[in-house]
Amino acid sequence: MKLFKLITAGTLAACASLGTAHAETELELARFFGDCADAGTDIDTAVGEACIIQTIINAYSAEDNDVTVKTLPTDWGNYYDQLKAMYAGRNAPDVHVIHKHRIAEFASLGALLPLPEADLKAAGIDPADWVPRAREAVSYNGQYYGVPMDFHANLWHVNLDILSEAGLVDENGQPILPGSPEEMLAHAKQVKEATGKDYLTADFAQFPIGVRLVLAMLWQQDSNVFSGDEATVNTPEAKRAVEAIVALFDGDYADPNLNYSDSQQAFLAGEAVIQINGTWVVDFYDNQAKDENVALKRYYTADFPTLFEQPATWADSHLWALPVTLQSEPEKYEAALDFLAWLNNHNVDWARTGHLAVRESVLNSAEYENLPHRDEYANTVNIARDNPPSVRYSAIQDVLNRELQSIWLQGKSIDDALADAEREIDRLL
Amino acid sequence: MRMSSFWQSDTFSGWAFISPYLIAFIPLLLWPFFQGLWMSLHDWNLLAVTFNPDAKQFIGLSNYAQLIGGDNLSWSLSQFWPFRTVLLVGGVTMFLRARRHNRFDRGYVWTLAGLATLWLLLGIRGDWYDPRFWIVVRNTVVFVAWVVPLTTLTALLLAIALNRQGRWAAIMRTVFFFSQILSVTVVTLIWQLVYGVRNGFIANLLTPFGLESPNWLTDDQLAMGAIVVATVWWSVGFALILFLAGLQQIPGDRLEAATLDGATGWRKVVHIIVPSIIRTVQFVMIMQIVLHFQVFGQSHLMTQGGPGDSTNVWVRYIYQSAFRDSEVGYASAMATLLFVFMLMFSIVQYAVTKRQEA
């Protein structure tokens, strides 16, 4: 009898719990930024892109909102290939990160879900709070196709110790950066003679940092790689930009053979004064500089200097988008919008990486202004530039990367490389 | 009665035996193959067609024309002259030998015709519509031309050295086969650690001597060689096992007789061992040619095809066209040409095998 009662009570309890339990909505999320081992839910202590974004995601899943976000395993280098294959296999992730420069391609083919302003507002996202550039970044044909997360741009990461050893720091302790290609070469010579160190390091061998450097120098001369359907690579402006960089290699003031990781190590090991890299490494370098085992001690972050007529630096944006397939899944759509609102609310946490925030309210907050080094590259937001939208953006960037590499790694003449690049980009456009 | 005889017939048992294979082969290989051929005749954007099946456009052979066509085509005697001279000398030698032995069978004629055609085709120059295609074809051929002989030779020598009883030989056989079980991702990771300029294995070996490590993966003179070495290390295990199996087929009395006749060392290898396992050697080489024409991971993960395009290979260009540029029609055309290329090698293997059987 006792056993019977026990079984009855147990069965009733199970039925009751089944009746009250909510089915969890699971969102599949695809992103790059790398892996974070043991990312918890403590957003405030996370460091670096991978860990900050993953703790933001984990913290959302841990909230009492009946939504679980599952981060899919994706690889940085092949992210867009994987994403396209997922879309083509009708198995797109429910929410994914995407660059501004990819919006034209994905939205024009009908892959992304337009997000009506009313739905965004209902979820607690106010597009009016986004700075105009951010609104522009997520817009295509007058509609929003995502929620912006940042602007990221190329900066000059500076080792102040070596620079002052070479006498290139002013009385206020501020770095003296060049104002022309000639001055850049003179500074490089001065550093080499005084310290024996390289002036500049960057990944010129694989990752397209070299392309972004040349693009910035083109924009500084009011030039660009294409205009409408016409490639404009083989120009005196492009030649001037490339010559300025090649002069550094020829003088042995920079090593074109280093890849991303090697150039980063060279900078941290104090073997080069300046590293050209993005906003995404600011908090990482800042943390590294505090480590006594790292040679870099006095770390400074500078806006990309104006080497020609007008200021400009390469920039892009990370955005979050939803696939068009979510249209037929209202429950997931609602959950995904709620998650986007969570990301939007954590804009300042993401900005800790070094990226520039996209919300006016965040940009004007004391929390944002007090982030390390923020005042040192405050002008970057004003000089950030990018190419006009093009569905062939990645292929164009690849052409430039290959042809520029062939100049500094294979000894191809600048004229031939620029002519070949122009021909190939013309074919792509 | 007729039905029962069918169940017992060879036809039925034949189909019964191959049906498990066909169940996988038809939907997973044959059907996608024809679908690829069909796609190669279209202007087909991967994403556009996913969301609008009518977005593709039939363009006939235009993708093929774009790939292998060009303007201002002409023929030159001097183009690629060093390589073509080697081809010419090889062809003429073959012809003279065949004439001396009066052995003009079909295999010889086809091989000579193939060499002559290749010699002629290599003289064509012009403004190619897609110069990158020819660069990746050249790189792939160079890669195969290095990897196949190096792997075959290394595996053969290792097999001869390890074809003996004893624990030491057994351990070494396992060690050399070990690399074979690794995936390309692991292999490339290992070799990136070996080639690392700052803290790589080679760099650490050179440091005590005050030497700087060369930029193995970003120097265009070294990058292809670096990939070749990694690939040989990876593929030598499989060839080694095949050679060991072949060596164990050689009758012991033949080797003994050769030893008694005074054949030792190198002469025994060249005149007795290699001719005895020549079928295995051919099999290993053809297998590797077909396999390595499909090289992708090493180029994609170790050098990203660079510097410039110096290590970009055929399959990586297919991958880039299909997924980065979404041009799956164009990529399919390229894949079809790769198939034709590999088919030619399979035919050569078939012809060689046939000739020996005859």
C-alpha cells in the first residue's frame, strides 16, 4: 500500500512538472572571433573578443527567458564559406554575425530577414540611438538588415619606450608620428639607427592588413580602388602609396614576411615600434603590457596618421543578422530579437575589446570614456572609411592582397602588379 | 521456374553483390557528378539560386570558354622551352627505342601521341581570359611532380629497410605509418609549428648556431617546397605499407639467387627488387597522382595559396569560386576539367596494366 502511494505521488508530481515546464527555444548562433575556453557568464571580467562575446551569449542563456543560445563551431578563416554553405543547404543559423561589407551581397540575394523598426522597438532596441554611420551600416535599400555591434578600424599600436629611445616623443610624452611618406621613412631610419629595431610591423604576408594600409593611403589622397563599375587601381596615387610601404621594406625598417601571429609577437617582444592592426587588440595589448614577462611596457594607441592630404583609416562594422527562414518561425524570431536586444544592451561590454561603440548613449557614457586608451584614438571614429558596397568586395580584396604580396614578397614590379590588379578587378566588376 | 532460375543466376548474384555499393555510389557520387556537369553549363550563383531557383541561366559552354579561352592566341616554339625540351627528348628516345625493338603497340602510340599533343599545347600563348586558372594548374602540376616521385622513392627505400623481422622494424613501421592516420588539419598544424619563424621547431634548432629561420611559408621560393615536404611526410605511410606488401611477394629464392650472383646494395634494388614489384610501384604512383591533384588542405591552411598565388592550387580555386565568390557554375566547370585530367591518368594506368598483362 505504501509503495502504491509512493508511485501515485511520484506520477502526479511528474505530471505536474510536465504541465508547468516551458519548452525552451533554442537559437543556433554562428560567429567568428575565435574560441574561448571555459567562458562563464561573468561578462565584467572577460578579456578579448572571443571571451567577451561568449560570456555575453552565455549570460543570456543563463537568464530566466526560456531561450538557449547554442554557438555553432565555426572557423575564422572560412566563416563566410561555411555560412554560405549553411544558407545553401537551407540550414542557416538562427542568428549570426556579419560584416558591414557583406550586407550588400547577402541582402541583395534575399538571404537576410529585413527587420522592421517597429519590431526592433518592440524588442527594446531603439535604432534612433545608433549613430548615423551604424544605421547606414545595417541598411540596404532603405531597410534594416541587422543590429550593429561596433566599428572597428586600423590603428597604430605604439611601443612608447622604443619611440622615446629614438627621440620621437614630445615633451608631453605623446608620440611623434609622421605626416608624410618621406617623414615616415626618416622616422624609420631614426629608430633603426638609435635602437636597431624595426619601425613598423604588420601582417603583410597573409591577412589583408597590407591591403587596408594601402586603402587608407589611397583615401588620404582622395582616390579609391574602384568607382562604380570601373577599377581605378593603376593610378599615380596607388603607386605613391605602395612606394611608401616598399621603401620601408627596402630600407630594412619592416619585414614583409611576417604573418599575423609573428608580427604580433614581434610587437609584443619589443622588436618593432609600431604595429598596424585593428581596434580588436587594444585590451589584449593593454593586458599584455601589464605582464612582466612581456617586453612591451608603455603601450599607446594612436589614430592612423595622415600621411597624405586628408585623414582616413580603413574601417568596417560587425553586425548581427537573422536569416530569412526565421520569417516562418515566429517563436524563434521573437527570441532572436530579444537576444539582439541583449547584445545591443551590452554594447559597452563589447567596446572593452577596443572596438568603437555604435550607440550614442554608450559613446556619451562615463563608462565608455574611461575605457583604457580610449582618448588616444578618439578621432578614429571621424576618419574611418570603407569602400562603397559591392557584392564582389571579398574577391576584390583578395586580388589586391595577392598583387600587393607579389610586390613585396615576390619582387613583381609595382606597375605590373597594379596593372594586373586593375585588369582583374575590372573583370570582377 | 523461370523466377527460381533467375534467383540462382550469376546475373542476380552479381547485382546482389554490387548493390550495397551502388546504393551509396549512385546518390552520393554519380548523381552529384551529373548535377555538377549540369551546373557547369549555367551562370549559377550559390545563394541566389538557393532563394530563387529561376536565378540560374543556361549559358552552354561559356564557363569552359572563359576558363581555357583567350584573345590574340598564337603559337611559340620558345615558350616553356626547358620543360618542352625534356618532353621532346623523352618522346624521341621512346620513339627510337620502339623502332629499334619494332614494338609499336597501341600503348606506345597513345603515349607518344599524348606527349606530342602536350608539347604542341604548351606552345600556345595569348591573353587568357582567366590567367589565374593557368597559374593554379601549373602550381598543381608542379606540386604533383614533386610529391609523387619523392613519396614513392622515400616509401620504397623505407620499405626495403624495414622489410625484416624484429621488434625494432615493427616499431619503425608503426611510426612511419602513424602520420597517415592524421587529418589534414592536424598535419598542417604540426608543420606550421615546425616552420614557425619565431618559435618553430626548425627555428629552435637553428638558434644555437646563431642562424635565423627562413620564412618557410611566406617566401615564394620556399613555400611550395615546404608544402611538398609536409605532404610527403603525411603520405609516405600508405605507400610504405603497399610496398611492404609488394616486397613480401618477392620469392625468397630470387633474392637469394641474386645475392649468390653477387648483386648487392643498390644494384639489387634497381635490377631485382624494383622490377619484381613494378606493378606496385605503378599502382602507388597512379594512386598518388590522382590523390595529389586534389590537394587542398595544405595550400589552404598553411599558406592560404600565397605569397601572391604561388601555392594556390586547382581545388582551392574551385573552392574560392564556389564559396567565396558564389560562382558554382564556373567552379563546376573547373571541377569537370580536373576530372578529365585525372581520368587521363587513370586511362594511362589502365593502358599500362593492360600492356603488361598482354
